[in-house]
Amino acid sequence: MAEKMSLLSLEDDLTCSICLCVFDNPVSLICGHSFCANCLEAAWSDRSSTLFCPHCRMQFNSKPELRKNTVLGAVLDAYKGNSGISESEPMKTPVEVIKNEPEPIKCDSCMEAPAVKTCLTCMASYCEDHVRPHRENAIFRAHQLSDPLPDLLERLCPEHSKLMEFFCSKHGTCICSNCLHFGHKGCEFTSTDDQRFKQKTNLNGMLNTLEVKIDKNQQVVTQMKEQQDKLKGLAATRKHILETEYRQIRQMIDRDENEAMHAIDEELMKGQSKLASLMKKFNENVEKMSSTKSEINSLLDQSQSLTFLKARVDLPSVVNFEPYNPRINVDSKKVISYHSSAVALKEWIARLLEQPAENRILVLKPDFERTVLSTAQFSENRESSTTLPNPREMYKSRGTKEKNDKQRKDQSANITDQFPGGSTAAQSWVQRNELLKYGTILSFDVRTAHKRIVLSENFTKASVTDEPTHYPDIPTRFSVCSQVLCTKGFSQGRHYWEIKMSSNNFCGLGLAYGRIDRKGPSSRLGRNVESWCVEWFNVKLSAWHNSIETVLANPNPSRVGILLDCDGGSATFYNVQDRAYPFHTFVFPFSEPVYPAFWIFSNGSNVSLCKLIN
């Protein structure tokens, strides 16, 4: 029994330090360390070039010859016999554990047996035999034993070579007892075990926080994926709704277009019917007069003078009717209204679509912000949309031709009288000195002048020529209509200027916003919502705005004055003689700066900006 117990106590000594199992076919190296043959071969198979002893790290220049340790083998056989382990029973599978198990801590006394305890006082690790004095001898009773520590040397203070059993909270480092009296005197400290427990607690708290946050983030990611699916459905629904709205808008415009085309067709039918009726009547007149003509020719051919003398021929009554070719067109009041509203609607929609989408609702529904938008949002959006008038207000200010005529009549009530010769002029007149108080100095803007217009006399005279001027092609230049603007625009106050015309045939004087079209056919003054003008076309004088014409009595002026009242929203045109006689007034709430504008068509004609001298 004693022999059996002695063999069993050698189990630690009969263990391979690689696989940590009882030796199987042990072999020894020249350094004295033994290993299982298979374990050593497996360890060396992972080495690329240099070979080491897995225990003491002794280096071999070439692979040494492995010889079986017969003595250790005999001891193993005796151990197996006493422990009841059969020879055929597989002892282990060493290869699988070679890489995963750490190297055992060896006894610092014998350097071979594995350590079972580490003395924190001696700062050494001992095997079962060499630790016995610490357990049995009273001298070592005060020494502190712990489980084997692999980092024993790292626990020594590099300055005092003593165990670092304290932790300095101020400097965040481990210190020994000597450090407490010198470099860390007065610092707050705690034991390493307490610090370890505290740090472990903090790390566990961090882990819990991380786990909670990870769960929340994963939940949010799941919710976002669900939201993605919902968004797809909402986007499809929104697209369908918007497509329906835009389709209905197009249908309404198409319906209005069809009605406008029908109105033109009706005017065409009326005109053709009237012409056909007149043609029939004139053809009947021709037949009557031709019959009389034949009768006269027959009488002239008779030779008997008595019969000829008795004959009486009366001319048909249609001879007294003077034939005429009536001026018939399709530009009825209804057709013009359709055209004007279509042009205005197009221009208004264009300006509306230039606005950011979030500002359009404030233009379409001015009361919208009181129910949806906050005050701050409303004020911000309103500032960015002030240049676009409300469509209802715009159409209200545009009105019908009769309403515009009534407004103009109200503005100029009791001011009409007769010039000599029957032309209409202003009954009330204004002292020219009163207008000159608002006089301003103007000059033509060469950047806007059409290539047929020549500017001279320090940019105060504009003439028309057939030879195009070599102006550069720039966006601000009129390219279709022979027009020019002045350099100065007005948005507030009163301003007055005078223009001298060489002839008042085929020319126009007026005002325009700076954003007036410069390239298309709609750029002509008065044919859009951005301009106002009085225009002489031959001897006819008309006021134009937004393609709506109002025919005026022509005072045949050679000098015209214009008083612009930005605050009052009006522009009055005067026939300037010794006094100033107003002959037309535009009433419109100007929403942005307006510029003096001019149209000159006749070759050789010119207009000049006058020097305002009392």
C-alpha cells in the first residue's frame, strides 16, 4: 500500500508539460526535459526553422535525435499498473491541446516540478515538496501563500523590488509600501484587491450598459427596417394622390383650351357667315347692275333714232350703295379674354413654380399659415414670396376690360375736354413746374438696346436704323423687338421725366419690370404683365397692358411727360406744352422696381430724354 501511494504521488512528475497528461512514449532532450514523443513532434511541426525546448526554451540548430527515456518508461509502467490504467486504453489526444493550454508555472527551487503555490512574501513559486516548509514551519506562518501566479515578476516594484500591494488613486498606478513613504506620500491609496474589485465592478457596469444599448440599437434598427417598408407604401400612395391632382389640373386646362378653341371657331363661323352674306348681296348687286348695263348696250346698238329717243333707262338703286370690304377678325372680347387669361396664367404659374415648394401654399392660400405654420415659419416664408402676388389679387387687379376702363375713367373723371379739331385731351391741366419738382435724370441702358437702336448724345437719344449695331449678345438685350430700357429703376416715391419724339408714328413709351422677357415675341411692351405703355401705331393711340388694348384719343404730342407714383401705384402720361395735360393714367400696384421703357419701329425715328429746365 505504501508503494502504491508513493507511485500515485508522482502523478505530477509523470505529466507531459505540453499535453498535461501522463507521459505516453516519453522521450528526453539533452537539456534533461522529457515529453511525449507525439507531443514534441506536433510542437516542432509548427516551427518554420528554429527548434526550441518547449520547457526551458533551449535552442537547437538542427533537429536532435529523440531517444526513449527507458527509466521514465519503467516508472510509467509501474504507475499504470498500480493506478489500474490498461495498456491499450488511449491516454490522451495530445495534439488538440498543444496550442490552447498555457505553459505550467514551474517551481523556482527545482525548476522542474510544477508550482502549486506562490509566496507573496518570498516572491517565489514552489512545488508540493518545496512549499512544505511554508506549511509546516512556524517561521513561514506569516508568509502569504496564493495560487501560482504567472506574472510574479511584474508584481514587483521596479524601484524597490517589493510587492506592489497598493494602488494609488491619484496617479492610477500600483505601488509598494516604500512608495507610500516616498514618491506617493500623501496620495490616496487602496489595496490592489479592492481596486481590482472596484474596476471589475465598473467593467461589469459597462458591460451591462453596452448590452442594454446594443439591445436598444438592434430594436431601433428593426423598427427602421419596418419604417422603410412603411415609407415605400406611403410614397406609392402619395405618388398616386399627386398624379391624380396633376391629372385633374391638366384636364381642367385642356377643357378650358377646348372652350377657347370653340370660341375662336364660333368667331370664325360668324365672320365667314357675315362675309358670305355680304358676298351674296354684292353679287346680286352686280347682277342687277350688269342687267342694266346690258340694257343700255342694247339701246346703244339700235339704229332707229326715234326708238332710241323714246327709250328710258333708270339706274338700279344699288348703284347708290358704296361697296366696302368689312374688317372682320376673330379677336372678339371673349377670344381676347381667353388669350389674355392664358398668357397671364402661364406667366403666373411660371413664377409660382420658381418658388420653393414650401412657399407656394402661402401664395395660393394666404390664410394657411394661421392653421398650419408657426409664426416664425410664416414670416420667413413670406419674405421669400413677396415678389409673387396672390393669384386672386392678380386677377382682381387685372379684371375685365370694362372694369379697367371704369377704373381709368374714375381716376381721370372730369378731366376730358376737346382740343381744336375734335381730339380728346385733359380738361384739368397741371403746371409744369409742379411736375418738375419730381424730375429725375435718366439715360438709356446700352445693355438692353436692340441692335437696330443706336444710342447717342451721351446715351440720351435713341434712333432706329436698318444697319444693325455691333452690340454683344447678352441676356439683358432685347433681340426681337426694337426696344430699350433706362439704367435707373424706381420702387418708391414720385419721379417725373419727359421724352421728345421726332414723330409719333410707330413708337411706344412706358414702364417695365426688370424681369421682362428680352428674347420672345411676348417681350413687346404692353403684351405681358410685366410692362405698360402708350403706343402710336400710325395715327392710332392705344394704351396696352397684359395684351389688353384701350384705344385713346390722340393729342398728337411731340413732347410727353410721365409722372410715376410708386407709392400710389399709378403712372400718368402728359401732353407737355406750356402746361401739362394728362391723357392717360395706368393704375396698378407695382410690386417691384419699374424702369422707363421705349419701343421705336420706324426707320429714322428717334426719341430723346429731355433735360428738365423750367
